[in-house]
Amino acid sequence: MPLDSEPNLSIIIPAYNESTRLPESLRKIAEFSGSLAFSHEILVVVEKSTDGTLELARETVAKQENFQIIDNQVQRGKGHAVRSGMLKARGTHRIYMDADLSVPLDDVLLFMDYFKSHPEADVLIGSRQHAQSNIIKSQSMLRRKMGQTFNRLIQTVSTLEFRDTQCGFKAFRKKAAVEIFSRQKLDKFAFDVEVLLLAKKLGFKIVDLPVRWVNSPESKVNIVRDSLQMLGDAIQVQRVVDRTLREQPFSGKLSC
């Protein structure tokens, strides 16, 4: 696919110290890529790692023409990696998902089908709390409670009503992706919430959809340290979004 063409889909995979999981995930993505009947690209955004993630990623997909391995050269957080990928992507639809493929690749097709049949939808978010979601392998009780507490905090301090803001599987039409991520600032846990707040305040239509979920036992979340980070993020996210929209106002949602 020529670099100046616009693929139908961009898949963004953020990665940091993922040498044990990423190569196998990339092989699965390459197989999935070969089955797609529409134009697409896969952007793997590697934050500065200490375990050879960048080199392994490049080696694994060296012969895959639809892949780009992006060296972010710094380690700032998942929000920074996703933002980098979204703004480098060229697709008319853009999905970010976790490197461990906790949400199986087939759900990409379900989200693309939803976009096709619901032209009014701009942003689709995977929700593990959706009544129709299939939790194949759940998180530990402690991590579930941690996530639920964070979402209650977010609902208290913001206008968001979604029960699962943190599922790492979200899709955007091009216009929504550009307008949202050109304004998105936070690099850590609350970036998902910031994205959804921006989407809502910019007037984009958000829909939460069921997903299948297979929890990875190798989660990088530290219960004590990251709980404190989540609390700090929850307190500041509404203020950050309000300041951003004062500095970068948007007159209204434009058609894609």
C-alpha cells in the first residue's frame, strides 16, 4: 500500500518492556492482517524499554509490509504511546489495543462492522462491564475492585457515565481521532478518561460495546503505587480537559 494512500483501518499497539509477550502477539496480528479484505496498517509504538522490545518487534515483523515499528525514544506512559500512534496513523478508522491482546483480534471486525452499520457513531469503547461481554479469564478480585473504585471516582468528579473507562480497546473515526488526540495531554492511567471526556465535550457520539476479555497474568499494574497515581489522575482529569478546551476550542463536530 503506497504511503500516501489512506487505509481503511489503523491498529495502534502501545508497548513498553513487552519482550516476553509482544513477539507472539505480533505473529498473531500478522496472521490476522493477512485475512483482512480491506486496506489496513499496524503501528507498534514502543516506549523506551530496557528488555530489547524494540529490536524484537522489528525482527518479528521485518517481512510484514503493513507493519510500522515506531521508536518513541522516551518512556512517558501508555497515554503518550497511544497519542503518538493515533496522530501518526492514516486510517479512516483507528483502533488502539493492548499488546497482550486481552481483547481478541476478531473483536476488531465486530467494531468495524458497527461503524459500518451505525454511521452516527464516532467513538466505540470496549466495556468489560457490558451485560453481553464474555469474560473468558477475569482479573484478580483485588484488581477488579481497584478498577471499580477508579471508575466510581471518575463518575464522581466528571460527567462520564461509563462503567468501564479503562478497557484498552477503543476505536475512532478519523475526524474524532484527530480532534481528540491533538488535544489529549495525560500520559498515565487517566488518559483513557481524558479521551472520553474530550470526545463528549467535543460533541462526538460515544458507544460502549461488549468485548471478549482474556486477562493477562503478567499485568504491569502495581497495586499500591498505581492506586495513588489513579487517585491523583482522577482528581486532575476534569481540570486538564477544561483547560485544554479553553486553549484549543472547537466550534462543533464536523462530519467525517
